[in-house]
Amino acid sequence: MPRGKPTEPKNKIPYKRVKRKGNNRVMYIYEAAEILDIGVNRAYELAREGVIPSIKIGGRVRVPTKKFYEWLEGLSESGPQQAV
């Protein structure tokens, strides 16, 4: 067994997780990625392509929480989908 400082897994999301207080009308893209079980880069691609509902606030991509869950429910109602 190697000795020394343990290393973190390579697939760990490198973003600081912030506990937000109060209003959660928008979520970070990494939160949407976690819900969809995809990588952050892929989530950015899908947001840029208009697949995931998103908005830009000051150059940063945010996902409107209500629209995201409505979009997600619409996917489940329309039956099996092609892999994202």
C-alpha cells in the first residue's frame, strides 16, 4: 500500500459546494450535472445547445430550478430517451 497523503478521486467535481440560504430560484450547473448524473463539462455543452434550460448571469451559466424540474418531468413523461 502506498504511504503518504491520500489522493482524491479523479472524478470529484472541483467546485466549492456552497450552502445557499433563502431563495433557490437558480442552481449552479454542477448541481444540475449531479442530478442528471453527468459530468460538469457535458452539462455546460447541453446548456449551450439549449437542451438544459439555462440563463447567463454576469457571464456565468445558471439553471432556473423550476424550469429544470419541469423539463426533467417532461422527459420522464415522454417515455424512454436517448442517452444524454
